[in-house]
Amino acid sequence: MKKIFIVGAGPGDPDLITVKGLHMLQTADVVMYTDSLVNEDLIAKAKPDAEVIRTAGMHLEEMVAVMVDRVNAGKVVARMHTGDPAMYGAIMEQVALLKKEGIGYEVIPGVSSVFAAAAAIGAELTIPDLTQTLILTRAEGRTPVPEFEKLRDLASHHCTIALFLSATLTKKIVKELQNAGWADDTPVAVIQRASWPDQKIVRTTLVELDEAMRVNGIRKHAMILAGWALDPNIHDKDEYRSKLYDATFTHGFRKGVKTSD
Ligand SMILES: C[S@@+](CC[C@H](N)C(=O)[O-])C[C@H]1O[C@@H](n2cnc3c(N)ncnc32)[C@H](O)[C@@H]1O
């Protein structure tokens, strides 16, 4: 079956693409990408005679028509998606139309902005005995969120929460998390344009989040990470040590050291 390649372009830094994704970019005959989100320096690595198509001004049917045309002409088509295509990539609507034309697809994963954001602040989002869960979600704005996924309900788990597409919805976020019992001083980190040269990091607390966004002029392209795993002083707290590296903990690859009480 003929197919297109849907490639995770990573969060911004052109080096944050997988080897496989880069290979696809460098060998594709046709490279399509959203110019507002994918780094031009990365796209510049396409082969010199590749047809490079910016898609920000195109609607879905137009974009798919180009894919169908080029694939049917025997070209290798790489559709570059920001971060990882599986998160808010809107790939299924493209795939559904392609399927009607008898064209399949292969996804090459990418580094999602959630992980570039965590890396930017050197955070671990799952801290032993504190939280072992990360929820990836968005606040409800113009795009509705299903009934059972309201932020307040998700926040009842008191784990780490990563919010995509929510920079203009911080008032709502604060209210929902407070309604779920989150303390006002819960740490929040906002990373705007993670891994880009103009990356901006704002560390704040839940109660100050909305004001911090306003003062820093952050209204888009931001990842909001919330929860106690984001505590900037977490390194100084001995109680959050992983059992994996604990000298007394035995696992498949290491025998634990006996300690006397
Ligand atoms: C349409 S979604 C695409 C997400 C993408 N598929 C990913 O895995 O990162 C766009 C949202 O992702 C987040 N985002 C994308 N790139 C970012 C970056 N470099 N830094 C911070 N947030 C980013 C922002 O929340 C933005 O509103």
C-alpha cells in the first residue's frame, strides 16, 4: 500500500529529532510542515531538490490533496509535525482522508514539548513517594474536553499535570486545581518555546500563575507543568529517593546490601 510518513519534528531545537526522523527528512521528495511551529533550520536539512511546502495557510482538504497527488506520482512524502505527532497533532483527520484515497501512513515519533520543557528545567516528573503519574492534558477553552476529563477531576489525583494549549486559560486552571484541593503554593513551571533560542522559563506557584503569565507576556507556545515534582528545591529533600538505586533494594540486576537496624 502506498503511504506517507508522519514525522515528529521535535519541539524546536533542530537537533531534537530522532535519527530515523532526520533520515526521512533528508530523503523525502516532498516535505510538508507547519511553518509557524517547525524550525526552518531543521527543514533546511531536506535534500536540495526536495519540494518543500508550508502548510500553515492551507486547509485540511488542500493539504491532503497535495499529499495524494505527490504519493500517486511516486514521490516520498514526509509530513513534519511539531513535537510528537501523537499529542494534539490532528493527524487522524489527515489519515481518514488519505485512507479514502487508498493511502496509508507510518508515524516516526518525536520529542514532545512536554519532555523538552521538563528538560529545560532539569525536572523529573515522577518522583518516588511523591507522584508516579503524569497527566498530559489541556484546559478547556473553545475546544471542549470530554465530561470525564475535566481538569478538576484529573487534578484529584494530585500527580504531575502537563498542560498543552492552555496559556490563555490560566485563570481557569488555577480555579480547577484549587477546587481539587491543590494548595496555593503548589509549584508551577511555565516553559515557553522550550529548546528554541528564545526559550523562556517562569517558575511560580499555583496562586500566582495567572499574574506570572501576564507579567511575562506569555500567551502561546507554552507548556505548563504543575505539581510538587516541580518544586525547585526537590534535590534537597532526602525523602524522595528512588528505591531503584537504594543500596538495600534487590532487583533483577543487583543484590541489595544488608543493613543492620
Ligand atoms: C498543537 S500542540 C502540539 C504539541 C506537539 N505535538 C508536542 O508533542 O509537543 C501545540 C502546543 O504544544 C505546546 N508546545 C509545542 N512546542 C512547544 C515548545 N517548544 N515549548 C513549549 N510548549 C510547546 C504548547 O502548549 C502549544 O500550545
